[in-house]
Amino acid sequence: MDGIRSIIITVSDACSRGEREDLSGGALEDLLTELGATIVDRKVVSDDLEPLAETLNQFASRQDVNLILTTGGTGLGPRDNTPEATRRVINREAQGISEAMRAETSKQTPMAMISRGVSGVCSGTLIINLPGSPKAVRESFAVIKPVLSHAIDLISGRTSHKA
């Protein structure tokens, strides 16, 4: 079962209530499909901290998943809980992934500086928080795309790091 097997989680109160279409989750699905990844599942959840952490943990423990990408809930708003939920479930943080996304996307918009997304590993699954707009999703994904397969291979033990 090689390759990227991903779950997309859109974190949005409005989308979870059906008040807004999930455009950022759709953008992620398109980008992952173009990369040749298998989309195992796609879910829309509210910004509630505990249910989000529980959802992340349940998906990360699945054997058929090695990548979870979240979109939304990474800003400074009072309901933006995605980084906190992610930190509750990851065993090891992968700061470089999130730092690279912020550094590169801040060249296009200063708003990238207020994204608090984190990345890390839980149960052999890489979890990466992306911002909530389709444009920010595309820009952030472009930054991480070159390392996704290698990172997942490292986590799975299929390859070793060569400096």
C-alpha cells in the first residue's frame, strides 16, 4: 500500500452548517489528485476543539491513511482551534513544514504571517494544517508538494534520510 493516502478535513463552522460551500477542501482534493494521491475520505467539521482533536486522532490511527491535510481554523480568531487540536494528537512536530509554508506564502501576502498552522506526526500519519481559503491552499500546497512523498516514506520507514 505505497503512495499517498490522504484525508482532507475542512474546519469551518459555516461549511459544517451548510451555509458556505467547501471550496478549500475541493481545491485540496484537486491538488492531491493531480499529485497521484488517493483520497481516502473528506470531512467537514466545525471549529470545536475537542471534536476536531478526536476526528484527527481517529483518522490518524487508520492503517489506510498516511496524510491528513486540514484547511481552515489556523488564524487568530476566537474559534480558530485547528493548531491546538493538532498539537493534542501529534507525537512529534514537523516545524519546518509549517515554517516553509508561512515564509514562502508571505511573499505573496502579508496575511500569511497570522497563520498559526502546525504540522506533525501521529501514529505514522503526517498531519499538516493549511489556511482556509482556496488561494492560500493552492499557494501552501505548492510549497509542501516537493517533500510530501519523501516525508511520508521517512515516517513509514520505507526510506532513510540521506544528507
